[in-house]
Amino acid sequence: MDLTEQLNQLESASDWQGLAEALEQAVEQVEDPAQKSALFLKLGLVLTNKLLQGPRALRHFQNAWKLQPENVGPLKQARAVYWELGKFKMVETVLRRSLESAGGHYKSEFLIELGDVNCDLGNYDAAQ
């Protein structure tokens, strides 16, 4: 059974802990940065959405982004976890990184979010 089949089988059986463990093992074995980044992102999503372990998922989102800095998906997920934890300063930091990595049409969305976060932090001058 190849990796994709194994992951699909665990997911269809709703074996989220088993899926997380299989993804952790797969990340160690895969060499291709794009594939490794996708596995880190999937692992982070399983930890956040299925096992409710958002703080533990943060390093996996970070690893996914480091392998593919142009992909803002992992940063978006990390931002959501930090927002849920009430760590608005970290939300601001991740948004700034997202702006550096983002392509054209995402920048306006990130700038609006950054203004919102700065308002929440009471930094009204930076929100303008």
C-alpha cells in the first residue's frame, strides 16, 4: 500500500490519531520540498481541525511555509490558531509575513486584516 492509499484509508476510517502519526512518519521520509510542505500542512490541519491541538499544529504550519514561502496557506492556518488563542501580536506578525509572500490579489485582503488586528491591539496609527 502506498502512502496516499494509507492516508486515505486512515482518513476514511476517521482514525485521526493514526493519520497524524502516519503523516509525521511520512514527513521524515519524503525528500521533495513541495510534497513535504503539503504533508506538513495536512498534518497541521488534522491536528487543528480533528484533534483540536492547534498550538501543536503551529510548528507544522511554520515548517510547511518555510519549505514553500510563496504558499500563504500555512500562514493563513497559523494566523487562525493564533487568533483563536488571543495572541493578536502573533497574528500581526504572521500577517506581515503573509504580505511579504503574497501575490497581488491577496495583499489587499491581508492589509485589511492587518488594520483590523492593529485596531484590536489599540495601535490605531498603524491601522490607517
